[in-house]
Amino acid sequence: MAAEEAAEASLAGLSPERRQSGLENDDDENEENPEGDGETASLNGLVVFGNAKSNNVDVKVAKSELKTDEKGMEEESTTESDSNILDVSSDYPREKHISIQRHLADLEKLADVKEDEKKPCPLCPEEKFRACYNHKLHRHLQNLHWKVSVEFEGYRMCICHLPCHPVKPNLIGDQTFSKMGAHYHCIICSATITRRSDMIGHINRHVNKGETESRFITVRAPKSSLEVLKESATDVQVLPNYSTPHKTDSYFNPKMKLNRQLIFCALAVLAEERNPIECLDAFGATGIMGLQWAKHLGSAVKVTINDCNENSVTMIQENCHLNKMKVKLNSKEEDHDETVGDEEGNPDTIEVTKMDANVIMHLRSFDFIHLDPFGTSVNYLDSAFRNVRNLGIVSLTSTDISSLYAKAQHVALRHYGCNIVRTEYYKELAARIVIAAVTRAAARCNKGIEVLLAVALEHFVLVVVRVLRGPSPADDSAKKIRYLIHCQWCEERIFQKEGNMVEENPYQQLPCDCHGSMPGKTAVALGPLWSGPLFNTGFLRRMLFEAVQYGLDEVQPLLKTLVCEAECTTSKHFSTHSPYDENKQEECGVYIKTLNTAAESYLLQGKRRSDEVIRSAAKRQKSENSAEHPAFYYNIHRHSIKGMNMPKLNKFLNYLSEAGFRVSRTHFDPMGVRTNAPLAQFKTILTKYSTPTYTAGQAEGPVHLTEGVLAEQVQAAVAVKTEDVEFLEDNKSGVTAAMFTNDYPTHCAAD
């Protein structure tokens, strides 16, 4: 048995050329010595001559197998030529395992069944199944091997009991073959798998990855099975199940189109500042993002697309050729036949690299780096800030929303070192968590950051920061990382004061008095979080200009909302006119040159405003840009009053603005209001302009109140109506007014 196992192992390891040479040598030896002096042994349906001339065993195919019937050879050749999924090409045949057959008759041929002779099973060792006659062997092959086989592309992967699967050493005797010996041989990768359900899942994973053609070499799916998708005038080929990251190497998510357009606009703004710039897409996948950069920005950027997966790198190269672009791989340019255009029209190439993202960011310097890994991106922040150039931009997309949105709080503590709870402003909380991690990583490299953009939507959290070199910017950025005090009763929140001194009663920092009126501990400390601004108004306006210039219609409404949110103004005060007449604007403490034609490009078709309106808008926005936007927002539904109909959101924004507060909508929450008004005054104005909801119980009869209580409520309602925008600062009077409005509406009482 040992000699047979060694012979089988050497047979499996030999290449087809060595097998052919061994076959010719065998014919020569048989002519010289017809009787043959080697010992023969039956192994897996093959007769093997064991001639051990050295430590290596020379395995040769038996003469009986060469002298098969011509009819049988023709039938076998026709069946193999119909659909041979094991062959990479017609001139390079690959030999499959004997347990993989098309028909049951092919499996019986391996045993060479004859009526008057006993033959062993080709898929079972002698210890498990002894030699038997034709009828019993046929029943054994059909019921044990063929019945529990796994089918794929017309082939059957039968269960195999031969000692080619590793077994546990503690099992001896018959238990070794009966319990651990049974296995399947994969038709694609020649792996051995014990359970049938696992084998089915293993084959399905091969199909999802497009690996359906080869046994030992991974070959992707044919081009006919690839789907071509188009986004922003860029074509990409994708594999089957391209939207499922666990089932494909080249992941492509159509829902992230908005994310890709935001990153493109940020890169286009940077391309106007310096030219050319070196940009890196560290996780290329299909290469869609880098292709859009190179296709639309042209010679202004030098694009490098990186991925550590070999199949993804091959897919990126094919997508570059599909979009008629040149590819530079391993410092060698590869020109594809489909590349068209002269040197002036398409002078740039896309560099495609295959290495780990941390390695390439350590080796080379870039002006623009984008990180979009599967899950968290904290493992790549140190490498990203190591060699990024001064005033460069680092953008990162985090898709681990379960931890960032406080669904898996222990994971957020492990990855980001933050204690969080589920709040009404959880999306902005997630953005500040990511920025805090970015700030700490940049500070370790003696670099500071200026947040240009922070977007948190349903599927991702996008953060774009500008890098400022030097220990002073690093210290200034690190000082903006603070803890947040959050009241669990009324959802009021405030950042802790700067300093290291411990306060005796940290509840005094909260504007609410829930700690005095409610039992127990009412507040929690969240963080550490980024306490600085989340937006840069000038950069967002330039992004909007680039979006209009390149015709990115889907991202323009979001950018307009972000500009209003950064300036903390309502949409009716915002226009697409450029408010700046200067050629320079200040960002991050540095004056950055902008385009002269920005104001002309922002004019709407068919609408022109006078110079006075533009000058007044410039003065207003210049004064508003001096102050940072308020931190966090309130959800109007979360703080609504039971039994009252709230006003429309746009009207409520006008009420807050008329009361003297800064107010705007937010992209984090469609019903959220970003304002600098305290929560108590926010609820007061919301209560004042709410209308009662008449239920069935209220319709049956009026509410019976005493004359004294009714007179007091009428007087209070008249006083509130005459003051209009003046609010009660005394807590006791504020609570009384709130209780009154809950019981009986102000304007109804006045009527």
C-alpha cells in the first residue's frame, strides 16, 4: 500500500510532458524486454509499473491502457471534446480525478468488470470493500458512490474512500476509512472536502468568483459571462454577484455612486490648486473610481490604482483597455490593441499596482489618497498620513455602520476607542468618531487636519480632510478632541470645557435641569469626539462649481444642502451665484487661488440678479463664515408634543430664524434642524406654533376647567402672543408655560 500511495502521488505531481516522456520510455523498454520485469499493482483503475531507480519514483502508464479498443477511444475523445471544463486550452489537456465522471458506465469501466472475475471497487480500498462480482459491484457503485455525488456542468463528483484525504492520527483500523476517509474531489481546484453540503457551497463560491474552467490554475469567467456597467461615461466589467463583497473579488456597489461623485468633486477642486497631482485609489476593486478621475480630469492627475487581489488587478487592466486607456504595470507600459487617440488626445497612463495598501502608502508620496476598504479604515490611517504631501487631501469611506451607528458599541470601542450610545444625532456622532480617529493618526505623524467635508448617509460615512504639516497644526487639531456630555432624558448635549481640571458636578455644564428633577444619574459621557466644524464653506462651493461644470446632477442637491448647513442658513437665502469677487479665499489658514470665472459659471439660465443683491449676499455670507456652524441637530419629530400637529419644517425654520437663531436643515436627518438654540427654547417655539389634534374623545365634549385656571391660561396665552419672540428665561415660568400649552393651545385659549 505504501508503494501504491507513493506511485499515485508522483503520478499526480507529474506534468503532461513528463507523463508523455515516461510513456515513450515504457514503450522502448517493452520492446527490449517484452515479458517485463517490473512489479505491477492495481491503483485507482490504473496499472502502474514501479521502477525505483532513485529517490524519485518514475511512474509509467500500463501497456494495457494504451491498447484499448479503437471504438472506446473514439467515444472517450468525443465525450471529452464536447465540454471539457478542466482544459484551459485545447492543446493543454488536464487529467481529472477518477472519482469525477460523466456517466455511471464510465465509472464501471474503471473496474474492468467481467462476469467470471471478481474486481475491487476503484474508489474504495481493499480494507473497506473487497473484490466482488459484476452485479454486486454495480450495486455498490450506484448506491454508495453515484447516488451521493455532486453534479456540476455535466460531471459527477462521486464520493471517494481512497486514502488521499488526511485523517486524524488518533483513529485507527476500520474507523480511519469509514469515518475520515470519505471525501469529494473538487473539479475546479482539486481540493478534498469531506461533507457533501460543504462541497456544494465550495462549488458555488467558485462559480460566484468566475472560476469555472481550471483544476489547478484559477481562471476567471469567460468574457461572455461578464456584465458591462456604465457610470459617468465610464464602462466597467464586473463579475457575477458583483454587489456581494464576500462572493466576488471585484466588488462594485451601484449604491455608492453618490460617494464616488463627491470624491471626484473634491479631487477636481484640488486639481485646480496644483497641477499635476498624484492621486491614489488604494482599494481599486473594478477600478471605476480611478478610471473616472483619469477620464474626466485628463493630464491634471496621475492616477494610481492599487489592489492586493490578483483577479482584481486583471479586471482593472481590462477595464482600462475597455475605456481606451493605457496601462502602466510594474514600470512597464502595456499598450492594448483597442487603445485609440493620438498623443495629444490621450497622453496619460493609469498605473496599476498589486500590493498591500499600507505598503504602497509607505513607499510613495501622494497629493490625494482615497481609502475605501471593506469595513473600518483605521488600520490604514497611519500609512496614509505618513507620506501624504503638505496641503494634500485624504478621503476615507467607512462602511462599518453597525459600529459607528451604535448598533455594536463594543466594536466601536475596540476600533475607535469611543464610548457611544444610540442617540437622535447618531449619524453626526459617527462622523465625529471617524474624524477623531483621523486626527489622532495625523497627530502621530506631526500633522494637523482641516475638515473639508463629512457626510454620513445610509450605507457609508465619508470624511475628506486637508493635511497641514507641522507640530503646531497637529497640536491645534488634537485640542479639538473632547468628550460629549449627553442627557439621556431630554437628549440635550454639550461638549466638555477645554482643560484638565476635574469638576465637582459635570451636570452643571448641561443647559437642562434633568439631573435635579429626575432621580439617579441622567447623563453619560460619550467620546472622545471631534468638536470642531464638519464643513468648509469655501471648499464646498468650489465642489458645487465642479459638479455643475462636469454635469454631475445627482450630487448637486446634496452639495447645496451641505453649503446651507455649513453656513447655517435656510435654502431660500442660498443661490448658486458665487459670492466671492476675489481670486483668493482662505482655507485652513492658507490663501488658495480660485478661478476668475466662478461667478459667471454659477449664474442660472434665464435668471440674473443685480449687483446690489450679489454684494449684499457677499456681505452676509462673509459675516456668517466667521462663525462656525452649530454642533449637532434636533429632530423635530423626536421633540414633538403629543396631541399636537407640528408646523411644516420650512415654516418652523422661519420661526426659529425670526426669533434670532441660526438655523438650517441637515443632510444627516431629513427631519433634523441644525440650530444654536437651546433645547428648551426649541421646544417652546415648536409648542407655540403647533395646532391641536382633535380626537374622538375630545370631540364628544369640551374640556371642563375651573374659571380660575381658565382665566390664568387665557392671560398667559395673551402675554405669549404679544411678546412673540421674547422667551421666558426663568425655568419655573418656562415649565409652567410648557404645561399650559400641553393642556390647552395658546391661540385656542386666546380665542
